[in-house]
Amino acid sequence: MKRHAIVLAALMLLVGLCGCQKKHPVAVKAAPAMKEGKIATIAVFPFTSAVHETDDPDKMAPRTVEKMLFEQLGARQDYKFVSPSTVGFAAEKQGLTERENEFLKQWPKSRKPDAEFFSKLAEVLKCDAFMIGTVDQWQKDEVDYQENASPSTYVGATITVLDVNSGEVLFQATDEDYLEGMRTETTDRQLVTGATGNVYKDMGEKMFKAPPFEDVALKVAKALASSLPRR
């Protein structure tokens, strides 16, 4: 009897731990049109970014997540996806480049569609919906030789699928994920110091760096691409 109680307690603990794990994507909502498989062709806009420029001065966040997401979307056989470059070319041919740029610039703050612009572009692209993505988080927490901690990298992004005529949100998914690097203890660090005690070099600095953004962005891209309802 005692043995059965121990096994039951272990199972309850395991269920509790599983229940606490974050799901990916962390949030998803879909309109009936998406759930019912009425959307087949989706034109994908270039990724936008809500990340402060101090966290991403080279604007690598939107380019990185866009590339990885479109690669993951390519594995989906139930939808046809029109690439961001094709969308940009179509806008240029229609004299809508400035309109597209303004829409992409405003989207991270307003999240408002441009119905007239959508309608004109959809006529050329022959698509059922538009997808636009936004990087919401792009952060590294590094540690130095004075800390007992693990360096971490965080990435978050949202994709929104919009109706080509009304701009109605047909689907939206948000994901955020992270990876931790090797934990460092102050006793692990080999420091080169001067006579005054100033640290000139930390021999373990590279070993205890936060993981690359690309590794976390790939996890987020996979979660977002797989979140679209199956047709």
C-alpha cells in the first residue's frame, strides 16, 4: 500500500510539472474562415519590429525571424505562401511601394490594416489573405565574472493573418522562448589582474556567453509556422 502511495505521489508530481510548462505558441486565436480551411493563399509581408533600437541597432531581429519563419512555412503543404520579396515587387509594379513602407512602419504600434492598400495589392497577388509578423522581444542577459548565474537569450514574435478586403484578423499567434548558456560561478572564472587588482582579461568570457539569437529565433519560427490551422 505504501509503495502504491509513493508511485501515485510521483505521478501527481509529474503531472504538475508538465502542467506548469509553457505552451508554444503562448497565445493563438483563429477566426472561423481559418478554421474552416477557406484561406489557401497567403501573401507574406516583410517582418516588422517593436524592439527598441538600442536592443537591435543593426535591425537584425526582423530579418532573422522573417528568414527562419518563411523557411518553416515552406514545409507546410496545405497553404501556398507568397514570399515577402514577391509582395514587395508587386507593390513596386503598382506604384504602391511608399504605401507599403508606411504600412510596415506603422504596424508595430498601430496594428491597423490599410484596407484600400490590401485590396489593390491582392488583385495582383491573387491571394486570400496577408500575413505580417512583428518581433516583440530580442534580448540577451549576459553575466560577468562577479555573478553566479546563467546567461540567457530571449526572442518573441507575433504573426497576424488579415483578410485582403476588410483587414479583419483571421489568425494571430504569439510566441516567446529562450535558451540559457552555461552557468557561471565566480569560482569558475580565470581572471588576469594587474598589481592594483584591476581585471584586464576574463579567460572564460567566451565560454559563458548567452546563446546566439538565431538558435532561439528558430524555436519561435517553428512554433509560429506550425500554429496555423491545418487545411
